[in-house]
Amino acid sequence: MGILEKHGRRLKEIVVLVAVTMFVTAPVISILHRTLEPAFIARDESSIEGTIGYTIYREEYPQRTSVVVYNGTVNDPGADWYILYESSCRSHDESQGVTLELDGVSIRPDGYIVNSHIGFAGSPTLPLFNYSQVSFSINIRVLLGSANASLRVSYGAWPDPNWCEAGENSTYLDEGQSGTLVCKPPLSGAFNLSSGWIVRTTMLVEIASTEKSLVLIGDVVISADSNENLFPVTFDIQAPDGESLFLNPYMKSLRHAGSNIDEEKGSYPAVELTRTGNSTDSSKFGPRVANETLFLAEGTYEGRTGWFYKHGHSLLDSMINISFSVGPDESILVNIRIPASRLYIDIYPSFAYSRVTVLDGVAYYMIDYPLQDAEYLYLPNRTSIGIHVRPLVYEGHRFIDYAHYNYRQATAAFGIYTAGSSNVRVTVVFSQFSAFGVILDWGQILGILATALLLMLLIHGAAKRSFAGIVTDYNLRTNLLPVSLYFITMFFPWVTYNFDTSEDPFSSVSGAVMVPLFTTLWWTPLSQLTPAPSSYLLPNIIAIVFLYWIPIIYLGYLIATRANSISHELSRKETDPLLSLGVLGGPFIVGCYYMWLCIIGLCYPNLGLMAALSTLPSWGVASWLRRRHNVSHAANVNFRESSPHVPLK
């Protein structure tokens, strides 16, 4: 501060010029820094210990021709249940099933009136050729309102795309009523659909309502009858050390990979089985969870297992032959240990989320990093791996900010060669660095330093003028409330929101929008705080510049150059009326727009928004306090002048 007093106005002009130059160059430096080529390191680590092969465990089980072959709920990952579509409805997982909150009739943005509805789809795997009849049922109870419920069943010849309708049933339930939808479709459609004997069924459960309703979807049960005794056979495909591949949540991402890579789709662990003496061809069974069970008829089964191409359905070269007999009076657990390797991925710094694509010739992942509930990915034993890493990819249009559009970041793309049977650890290092848990680049550092320089000048001017004597001058103290609110709007988030990324498992990302700084902060529980630019040039930046930054710069000028109350300076006739109105109402107007976004449910208000909405009332409060104090002070002076016994001060 002593340097500023000594050199005066000239030094202040230089500081302002340097700060403005830093502000102008900061975005350019940020973009150049973020687009620097990332570095990567790949190294082979020790292979998974253990042996390749399979082990069979047997337990006593009574002979039955009628069994429950599936018992789950519409949120069961073992049958790939998921929400196929929904409108004006929310679902909650409960111990008894899934509870639905339906809003009733709603009007879409295009003017169409629609009923609230939701559809769940699942696909249990059944060896239908062992059965003579199958019954699909689901329990539904209406706790509030009313609902239409329907159940449709179709057959699919997985992994072939062929399918056919099987049957459907529907019902209407009032409040307090419960019912069971039952569908017993003929099996002839499945027999005509596939030459194999294992079929993946598809169940579609739809609930709809025209009024506000609360519905509980209970157990989904599939029972089967057979002309032969049926016995449970449980399959668990494992790594060589005995760890189930399907305990890793990213196996689901591997199974659902849908893009063609070098004319092939990804690969997936599966079992190909043939029943000795059966007239049907072999069938492929792709487990989806650890210890998935099929109810098979008594007999001898032979086949092979390993990593299958999803395109062409052929096995990779690392296959294992298996053979086992079913019954009598026994259940079977088949643990199959196939060749596999583990891929460890480390990304520095840890962005809120990064889209990672992994190719190893045929296996194909598209996932989000940081990984959730897993330390690695499983791959077949291959000698070449391709990896692409792209931080903060676009995740659908939202009206809160445009950070997904604006963020520019280099993409890491590289191929590595491994020993084939070894685990692999890949480390990707981007050009940014982290400080106190925040990811920064050199452009952002310049912007922070420029802000610090301007704040130093502002504080120095305020200490000498506007806030000098604030302890003894009541009028100067009235500046504190509105000025403090302005600083809160600048340095605290205005709104927050959450969104889920599109991959499975998805990442739940939180965002906080710093409106005046044109910045959104993203983070997840596993990542570091990631700033990203959050506004388009038109109209966002221009509107905020005119309604926020020009008024606040003028306010800073008044603070640094005036010794009177700021509210008094704004009310003077000599003051530009547009600038005065901007200082008084600019942040309030911007705040009203973001409060509207909160009201329609796109985001949630935060401290910065509350401060922005309080700026206009705070100037009114400050002006009223100043006028009341001046009136009281004038009355006190007049009283003392009219009273000879009261000494004047």
C-alpha cells in the first residue's frame, strides 16, 4: 500500500493496464494449455494367479417338474431390468419392490396432453425347450389414486436379433386394490424362432394413470412346468484366481457395447451348450450376474466357454471345453475360470468425469472415469490395446449453462502392446494441474492474479475514501450491506444442479454455476473440482456484461474515488442515470432469470443468487437508513441550536 501512496496515479494506471491485459490473454492461454498433447505411461504388471478350467459342486435337490425359474423385481440387474420410457413419473426402490409416483395428466411443451406413464423392460433367460408351459406374473398394488397396468411378453433368440410377440395381459386398479397380472403364452413362437434351446424372454411392464397416484410394483415371478424333472444349474464365469467377472459392474458396459469396431462388435464371456441326444442345436448363454441359474432337464450337457465375438457369435482362441451331467436329485454349481487380464486406468488430474473408450481388438468398453466400485476392467488376453480418453464430453442439451459446449480439452488416444497374459496399468497425464483440490491451467491462474490486482486497488481506494472513518460515520456504514452482497454474488455460486452421464454405470455429476465469472464448477465424490466456461457469447455474456460487470465496475470506481455514502452518490443528479440504474438493479434482473430456472425445476438456488436478489432491496434499505439518520441528525442540531443550555458539538 505504501508503494501506491508514493507513486500515486501512474502506478495505479499501470496496475489496471496489466490486469486488463492478463484478463484478455487468460482465455487464450487456457485454451492453448488445455489442448497440449497428454502424456501416457503403460506398463505390464504380474498376470492373474490361478489356473484355467472349471470345477463342479453338487448338492442334494428334490425332483420337481414344476418350479419357479425366476423371482425378482423390476430393478433386478440379473435380468437387465431398466426403465424403457417414462413421463411425469418417479420411481423409488423399496424392500417390497418399486414404488411409483405418477403425476396424472400433464401438458408437454409442444401442447400435447399426456397421461403419466412408465415402462419397465427386463429379459430373463430361460431354457424354454426344457419346458411344456411357462407362466409370467407380476404383483401390483395401488396405494393412492388409480392406474392401468399391462404386461407384455416376447421371445428373443439371443444373441441373434430375431424375436416375436408371445402374449399380453392388462388390468385397471383403483385405490386400495391389488392384483396379479398373469401371462401364459404358447411356446410355439419360441420353437419357430430359434434352432437352439435357450431363449431370452422380454417382459414389458407398463403403468399409466390420469390422476395423481402411488403404485407399488411387487415381485416378478416366472414359473415353469415340464414333462421332465428340472434341476438348478448355476454358472459363474471367473478370472483365473477365482474372482467372478460379474462382480465387476463394468461387465454390463462391455455387454451393451453397441458400436462397430473394425467390422466387429465387442466380446463377452458366454457358455455354448448342447444337450446330448437333444434334437436342437447348441445355444449360447451369456450370464449377467455372478451365479446365474438355469433350470435344466436331467441329462448330459457338453459345450465350450470363453470370450465370444458378439458379431458372428464365434469364440476367441482362448476357449475351454466343459461337460457335466444334471440330476438325479442334485443341483449343480459350475465355476468356470477363463483366461482374462485386468486393465488399471489412472487419469491425472481427476476431472469430474472422463469418457474412456477401450479396444483390444474385439473387446470394447465405453465408460466414465473415475471408476465406481471397481479398480479395474476385465479384458481377454490380447497383445494390443487401444485407449481413448476425453474429459467432460457433451452430455445432452441443458438450459442452465453451456459448459459442455464450450469446454475444449485435448483427447488422449494411443495404442499399447502388452505381454498378452499380463495385467496392464495405463496412466494418462493431462496438462492441467490441481491446487487445493481444484483443477487449474495457466490461463486461470492469470485470471486469478488479475482479479487480485484489481481487488488490491479497490481495497486501497476504499480504505482511503468510502470506508475511511466508517467506525465513526453512520452514513458510510450503510455502504456495507449492498457492497458486501455484490462481493458475495461475485465469489459464490448462484445455482447448483445435478446430472447423470449416459454410460452404465453412470456418474452422478454436481454442478455449481458462478454466473458473473462465466464458470461452472463440476465435481463427483471421487473427482477433483473441475472449472469449465459456462456461457455463450450471445446472448449470455453480453447480457451479463451490461447488467452486471459495467455496473459493478462503476460501483468499484465510486468506492475507490468517493468519500460519501454510495447510495448518496447514486442519487445525485450529476450521476449518469443508466449507470445508477445498473448498479441498483442489474444483478437483481440477472438473478430473476436464474430464479425462474430454479422455479421450473432446472436447478437449485445458492448463496450467490440469494445475494443478487437482495441487492436491489439492500440499496433501498441503505438509502432509507441514510435519510433517517440525516433527518435525526438535523433535528438534533436544530434542538441544540434552540437550547442555550445545551452545548453544540
